[in-house]
Amino acid sequence: MKRNLRPPKQVFLSHATRDRKWADRIAGLLRRRGVAVWYSRTHLRGAQQWQHEIGAALKRCDWFLVILSPSAVKSMWVKRELSYALNQSRYEDKIIPVLVRDWGARQNSSFRPPAAARR
């Protein structure tokens, strides 16, 4: 059964620290399309209670996007955030995995979003 999904009010962007460039690019793309994005680089500052802020954002956001990479698979925070999203019925059919490879120095600078996101 196909659900009629509303556009996201705010997307929680989960990523490993090493995937920050990907997170920046994806967040920028979404914001240019009018989608609000929460992720650690822009919303967490030095002395804040990280667990509290992340938990509040997970409860507030209505879509969840996770950047999957070798680094993400090893990240305790990505695992915790994804586990939370998978156990929340409000995220059902609203979890978007983005698979990237860790290219290191050969990082691909020609990132192109899927055709649906370019409309």
C-alpha cells in the first residue's frame, strides 16, 4: 500500500565525523530546496549537552537521513541515532539511507543528487 507522504518539516541528518563533507553538501542541497535540516555541525556548540540536544532533535524531526559509509558503520552515535529512528513509528517510511564510500584523498567533488531531488 502506497502512503501519501507529506514533505518533511525537518530532517535529522545522521553522519559520522569523517563524513562531514558529505553531510555539509547534502544539508546544503536540502536547504536550497526549502527543507529544514538538523545535524551536529550546525546545531551543536562546545559546552552544550550533546545527548540532550541530539535527543530533542530526534523527537522534533519528522524525517531521518543517514549517511552510510565505512565510518558510519563504526560510529557509536550513528548506530544510536539510527536505532532510535528505527524504533519510532513516526519515522516509518521516512528513513532515507544515503550510501557513500570513503574515498579519502580521492573524494568525489562531482556529487549529484538523485533526479527526484533535482526537480
